Amino acid sequence: MKNLLLYILVALTFVISDSQAQDPENPCKCCTEKHQQFNFWLGEWEVFAYDKLAGTNTIVFEQDSCVLVENWTSADGNFTGTSYNFYNQQKKLWQQVWVDNQGSQLELSGQLEDGIMILYSEEMIGQNNEKYINRITWTPNSDGSIRQHWEVSKDNKNTWTTAFDGLYKKKSP
């Protein structure tokens, strides 16, 4: 856990220090077009899977709009998690670091492609020493909802199996 927190702090330091070198006149160092690519995910959401409420999610800006912070709570309240999402200027990629109350963590990176945010994990080792890769996509829909599709590949990205397929709908005021 210490290593994960250290990773987050170091990564954010690079994002912030590199973006500050961009334009000393700009008071919002992370308000570039690249930094705003994931803004469609901001908000208060109810998340549905298979037409059933799976949970709620709140996505907000923190650190002077340099970090999108996600706070997830499952519908039964037993599963919670937080992710830190930021555009890494040096790598020219979006990165996500997820931690939850079950002791799990996941690190993803990727980019916006044709309006869809696509993030991948590095190869991971699961139960029975199976190697796998995660791919999570966020697709904004014309009605304002967002599809989050989490897939897993056990054959080096040749085939994908759905792990989660959720529909984000804005919470009613």
C-alpha cells in the first residue's frame, strides 16, 4: 500500500510540475485540451448493470483540476473504491490508479480514441497463475449517459470477456 501511495504522489508531482512549465500565465495548469478529455465522466451518477442498480459513483476535480477523483459505492454499500485519474504530460497518456475496501488495486493507462476513453492494465497474474490484461472503456452516449465496459483478455488481447458492463446515468437533482 505504501508503494501505491508513493506511486500516486510521484506521478502527480510529475503531472503538476510538467504542466506548470507549459504556460506560466495560465492559472489552470491542467486545463489543456488533453487534460479535459475525460471531463465527460464528471458528475454524480447512478450505475446500472443488466438493468439493475449496481451502485453510485461521484467523479470530481481535485488538485486545481489536475486529478479526476472517483468515489464508488456499490448498491448494497459493502463495496467501495476510489480512483485517481490524470493526464500524464510526460507519457502523453491518461492514467488511473484504483484502490478499494477489499484490498485490491488496479493501474491502467491509455488514451481517448474517437471519443472513447480506453485504458489498459499491464499483464497481471490471477488465480491459478493465469496471465491476463484488463481493458476498460468509457463511451459517452448521445442521451448523456456513459457506458463503462470492463473486459479481460487471457490471450494477449486476441479475445475479450466482459467482466462488467455498466450504464452511468446522471443522478436526478
